[in-house]
Amino acid sequence: MKNKNLKSFKVQTHIHGSGGHGIGSHLGYDYIALREGIIDVVWWMEHEFRLANFGKMPGFTFGNFEETFQSPNRDLNSNDDFTDIRLWWDKIEGDNGAGSEIVSGHGALENCMRLTQSGPGNCIYELKSDNHREKFPVFTYPVFRLAVMPERICENAGEAFFRIVLSQQPPEFKRSSLTYSLNRDKKEGFEMRGGDAFISIPWQEGKWNELILDIGKDVERYEVPGGLDNTVCNIQIGIANTAARTVSAFFANLAVKPRLRGNAGLEKERELVASLPLRLTHHVGMEVSYYGQHINCFGSSVPVPDYEKLPGKLTSKQVVSHIHKHGGLASINHLHPEDMEAAIENDFFGADLLEINKKKGGVVKKLQFWDKLPEHGLTVTAVTGTDCHDISPERIKNTQLDPSDWINCFWAQSDSEKSLLECLKHGRLYLTAPAFFTGHIQLQGPEGTMMGDVMYATEEQELQLEAEVSGTEEDDILIWLLNGYPFSCSEIEPGHFRKQITLPFQSDENLKAVRIQIVRPKLVDSFCGGIIAFTNPIYVISKEITTAHRTRNL
């Protein structure tokens, strides 16, 4: 390799942790990635509106088991400014002796839910919503309010409770919880049971007792595993009974208000990641996804759009413009096949990167689309990302990556954000399926050009290109592609090798993209057509184009 200052860093992007709507955590992904021993850098991409607590549920009025609240309409094709988001209570435990009803006008409150449990057992309901609007990052300090009136708790061995179930935490990847209990003792108390916090709340009989619960402060106060690196994943109300008599309680006026909103949530995540005992290198971007295409933002200088002050909905082009205005790079995520032609017609929304992964049509389909972009004069860097929201039971049990996951290999000077952003800007990365290939690939042209460069050629000439590859197996095939069409292929020896090729170039106005990919024939029918690695291209054109930062005159 000509540039001895560059190293290959394996980077996984588009990871969701405790700022998302799944059950994952930053600590959990760091632990599992370190154990697998492949990834050097993790790049977090939480949904911006979830970090900003925009469009989330305000609470529940208990007028029925199901209700709606209004949220800004995400549909760019709709003229409506707001849309209804459903909330409902789902019974998750309680068959024998469990009951529930909606009651009006009990104890001067307009509406409430009454839960009963006749005989030993539990009656537990969990709050659900469309699009996970009931989930909150704990590091944004959501404060819950709830009115509770227990019945017949004193003379029975029972309790009424409000429970928050949190995220996965290593090494067992158990999910902890906070349970706020109104029990027969009526006293303040605290106990940890296997990572779960049980907080006894003082209460008065025959009256509504208003609970004010600061979840962020409580996970710190009670030293719950993961601390602020948790999500309010599940919200539950319930009663528990260990006696033969009936236990019951009323619940009303659930409300939630995070202390941190807007860009403060993103800044707090970056602060949290910097403070956690993580072993790999971590960077924090965001996935801008409330309106239009889901677009990953690379670059810590980019703030969350101020949705509260926007005059209307943001188009995908406006999102990209916002990212560029603040010095970031924009990646179009899991582009659906039916949206691909529209993306080309809109000049790919002005975005810099295309995410290629198993989602929405798969790797091969996205490669075919990406290879068409140079025909339209577009130089777009390919990246990959898992869109991971948790660690699956299979991954916890095993010691290797999901075979369907891909990773990015950056040729960069360091693993700093600045260096990796420069690498992304110039397209200096290749993508591999690490379950099958963990080697290195370099694509080079004349006069020090590398993958991602745009070469400006003024006359017909032959261009010498070289591929340098390590980590191949016997029978692997090297394929050279020009705008997606194979023009040369050969079997390659296992281990480390170099291959050179001469590319005749005829001067015209069309952008040419030359890249390579490694194919393993025995995987043709089972994995991505056998493709186990591919590079970003070297581009060649006979006239100047807009991506001047990539251009070299030959």
C-alpha cells in the first residue's frame, strides 16, 4: 500500500442503545463487540426525535383501556399537521381471579382503572403504543406522575405497584426494573433483589396518593445496573396478592415529562458515552427519521433539528441540508426498493452515503442500485450498519457475529471522529461480511489515487489499477466491475496477493466507477450471491464534477 500512514479500522455504525426504542444499551453492545473481537469502533445512531422526546406520549387519562393522543404528522404526503397515536393497556399477567374495569368519578377523579386480584396471584397491565411512543431514554430524566388508591391492602398480604422495566445489561444481559410499591406496611423502604430495585412508598388509606417518580435520579440513587444507560422500555401497573381475600387498587392520571428535551438529549447521550467504562472507541451521531427518509448523521457538530419551532415538516433534502450546514455527512438508510427511482430523480437528496445492509431488499439489491448512481453523475459512498436495537439471545449465547451482518473497514490515520469523517468524505472504505472474511482490501490507481477518488482524465489513455487483498481462501474469486458490470474476474490464491489490471478509458462525459468484490463460490446460493467483501470505487471522468474534494487531474 502506498500510503503507509493509513490503518484499517473496523467500524460498526447504525447501532441503537439506551436512547432508542429497543432494549439494548451502550454497555451491552460494547461488551458483546469486545468479546467477538472484530470491531474497533462503534458509531451510535439513535433516532433524533426519541432523544429529543418529540412526539412522545404525554400520559394516559384512563377514560378507557385504549385512547389516543395527537402527535405531529410524519407523513410528508399528508396535508394534516397532526395524527392520532394509539395508547392501550395490555394484560400481561393475571388469569385466575384477576379483573379490571374503567371507573368514572371515583374519589373526585374523573376516570380511573380498578384492578382486582381474588386469591393468590398477580394482575399486571403493560402500556403499549403505536411506534413505541411510550419509551424514554433514562438519561433524559423522565418524571412520571401517577395517582394510586389501594383498597383492602392492610388486612391482606397484597400490594399495588408501578413498575418500569429497563434495558439489557452485561454480562448476563438481564433486564432490571424499578418497582414502586404501595404495600401493607405503608412505610418508606428499599431493597435490591438480583438487580431489581423495590421501593416502598408511604401512602394513606382512602385517599388518592400521587406518586412523583424521577427515573433518572432513582437509577442513580439505588445503583440499578447500567444507571443512566437504560431505557424506559416497559411501563406496568399491577397488584399482587398472597392471601385468599381480594386485593384491589385504583390507578389514575398517568403523566410523564422528561427533564431533557430537544438537543439536550443528544448532548446528554454524548456525555454519558464519554463517562461509561467502555472498552472500544465510541462515537455518537444520530438517525434523523421523524420526517421522510431515515438519514444517519455522521458528525458530533450537528444538532437535532428544532422541531418545536419548525413552520412545517422537513423534507429529506432539507434534512441533508441541515446536516451539511453543521459540518456533518448524511447517509440514506434502509432505502426501500420502491423508493430507489425517486431517490435518483431527487439527486439522492444531496446525501453523501448509502447504507447497504440486509434490510429492505437486502445487500444484492442495494448494490445494484448503488452501481447505477454513477450513470446519473452521482458519487455516493457505500457504508453499512446493523440497525441493531438489542443483543439477541443467539448472539449472547454464541461467540461470533450474526452471519448476516456486515462491517465497514476504514482506511484512516486514527479512530478519532475527525479522521473517520475524513475517510467517509473521501470514500476510503470497504465493506466485509466478517463471518466469512476479515482480511484487508486496497484499491489503488495511478499517482496515489485510492478508492473513493475521482480521477479527471482529459484524453484517451490506459489506466493501471491495482488490488491488494489479504485474508482470502482457496477458490475465492476477484471480480472487477465497471458501473456494476463485471469486466474481469480471476481465481485468486489464498492469503495475501496483488492483482493489476489495465482499464482502457475513452474520453466522454459519463462518470465511470471501477470497484472490486470478492466472491466465495460455495456461498452463492446461501449468502448474498457469494459476495463476502467489496470496495468503494475509483471514479474516472473527463470533465470536472461537483465533488471537488475527490478530484485528481491525470
